[in-house]
Amino acid sequence: DHIRQHQEIHVVMGNEACDLDSTVSALALAYFLAQVRLGHWPGVWRWPGGRLTGVTPGLQSSPAPRAAFVPVLNIPRADFALRTETTFLLRDRGIPAASLIFRDEIDLGGLHHAGLLSLTLVDHHVLPGADAALEEAVVEVLDHRPLERARGPPCQVTVEPVGSCATLVTERILQGPPGVLDRTTAALLHGEHGGPGCTLAPGDGTILLDCINLSPAAGKVTPRDVACVSLLEERFPELPARDAVFGALQAAKFDVTGLTTEQMLRKDLKVISNDEVVVAISGIFEDLETFLLRPGLLQDLEAFCQGRGYAGLVAMTVFFNEHHEPTRKLAVYSQQEPLRGTLCRALEEATTPSLLLQLLPSPWASVAAYAQGNAVATRKKVLPILRAALGGLGAAGGPEEEVVPPPTPMNSLVEECPLAQAVPPLCPQDVLERVSRIAAGQPPGSPK
């Protein structure tokens, strides 16, 4: 109807990983924007292009545009089954996959060409090269990664070093009128129990999963994440212990039951290259020894690489113990012994950072296996090492997205949160007080 009437379609879209953080952020923010689009809530209005902005008391609000707000999951529908923790939560909340809109089901390019598209990006802020034509439609960004490129007005940019993008979405909703954070939205942000027979305990599932149950040892949580969880729990006091929520969602995330080896390798994939070779780096949510003993693994690895033109593959596995502490291992596969040796030497001899690798027995001559002593060295730390190794064989490759458009990594467990970057010291009490003021509708600098 909006297209026929030549009215704006405002798409809220997460990144190509479509992990739980990206999905819930897109769904919750799109619902919030839809709630305020008609100006029913005092103190908010919509700028042309769809940007939500607070109104200074006493100023006249402009009319709200009649845009349709559409959350889009940035993967093909066929890949949704690979996002096991996301499918688990939405199914548990009674949200059928049939009610969702996936990237291959909406013509963003056609909408933009017709002048009907505006975009809000959540959990990422740079579109891949294939979507470069959509950049001018971006009117707002919410992300928790370091800013890679500047955007000028009228685009509103919120890039903050928090553990979960859902924290930024929660803060945005709490900034709005009190009634906007309804039970349904909170259920998505919380992973709330869906009713009798539901297998998922209530709790702040999205933030807890992304921040490894708010564990400081995991190096992902910030005071703002803690503050949002505390405020949501305060508003919904029936929420149970956090451990039950984190355990249920993490179990779902690591549940690879029924996935083929090809699906496991594709579930969390990055690709790097030089002028001569292309190498895949897959995040595997299974212990390495278990993965290496999968029936027909060697044939599956060969078929996966040959079918996509990869000369080699690095599998980085992560597994968490009962204390939510990560154990990381990796394997290097290639039928080309010189390439395999080059990659292995680069990883073994790396000093920035040192991976503290220990060679493990491997059932296959074409697969080298290692235990990784440096458990905080995530794939983001390993990628530069592998790029440098490929650079020694030829011209270094560009951004991964430009090689092949696979799903980008899920930042919850394998990919690193931007907290490796230095952040200003924050006092938790100050943050709690500031967010409490936001929730009460007071300016951050107002007196108590």
C-alpha cells in the first residue's frame, strides 16, 4: 500500500551475520519507531528521512511522516536455520519465521531507485560493496564497533563501545515515553519466558549472550550494559536469575545438531585473499577434537573449498566451560602443503599478539591442529596475522566482503567486541544515574 501511494519505506536492518543481537536490535527498534511515527507520544518527532529526534520542551513538533517501518533480517531466508540461538528465541516467543522479512524478500535497490527508501543500520555502520548504492539512503546508525568511516548530516550516528548493540537500542527506547517499552518489546530484549511449556527462562537474553553473562573475565561487558540489564530487571521484577537465561541461549547458539559440515563452516564465515589465493576463516561452535572426528570431514572440507574457490581454510573453534570461560583451538586445512605451511608458521610465530599455540594430534595430514593458549585472541586478532601471511605470497587482499559475500561473523563469541580499544574510565554509579535520568525523561545533565 505504501509503495502504491508512493510513501516512504523505512527499513531497520542489522548486519549480514544476523545473530541474536542484530536481529533483536532491528526488530525492537523498528517497533519502537513505528510506535512513535504518528506523533502520539509527546516530546518526539520524525525528521524527513525517518530520523527520530527529541524535542526540546516548548518547541513545536513537526508532523510525522507516514512511513512504514520494516525490520529486515539481512540474510536470505534459507540461511536462517544457521542462526540457532536466534531461531530458538523467536520460536520460543511465538514469533513464526513466516512473519519475518529477509533480505532476499525485499527489493531495497528498487525502493531506493523509486525514492521511497530510508535506512537505519543497527549493529553495523558500513554497508558492503554490493550495497554501496544504498549508502545515501542511510539516515541513522546505531553500532557498538569502532567507527570506520564518518557520516555527515542528516545521518544521525550513535557508535558507542558497549558490549551489545541491544544496549544502545534499550537506551533509545528508555529515552522515549514510558509506555513505549511494552511487554512484547521487553520480551525480545529480555528473552522472556513464552508461557506454559516454554523451554527458555526469562531474562535479558540478548545483552547477556553478547556480553557473556556480564562476566568481566570475558572482556566484553561495560557499565552501560550492566546498567541497562539492571534497569530492565527493575522494570520487570519477575525476571529470574541471569545464569538460566545465558545458559539457555548459549546452549541454543552452540547447538549444531542436525547441521552438516558445510552448514557449520558457513554459519560464521570470513574470507581473505591476495592476487593468487582465497582463504576462508570459519568460526566453529564445537570443540575441535569433536569437529575433527565428524564422519567424512576431510571430504567435506575438500568439497567446501573446491566449490567456493578457497585454497585453504582456518577453523577457529570456541567452547565455554561451566564458568563461561572460553577455550579456543584452531585448525589449518589445505591440500596445498606450501600454503598450509605458510599459514601455520605465521600463526605459530605471531607476536602481536602471541597466540601461544600448542600442536595437537590431527587425524589428517592436510589438517594441522592447535590448542590456543591465548584465549582472548579472537578472530579479529588472528585476521591481521593471516592477511600478513598472504601478503608475503602476493598483494594483500582488501575487505573480506569484497571477495565473496558470505555471512559476516557473529560478534557474540568468535568475533571481538570493540572493547579491545581503549575507553574512558567510567564510574558504574554515574552510568546508572545517567540512564535512570534518561528513563525518567530527564536531560542527562539535569539536577537530581
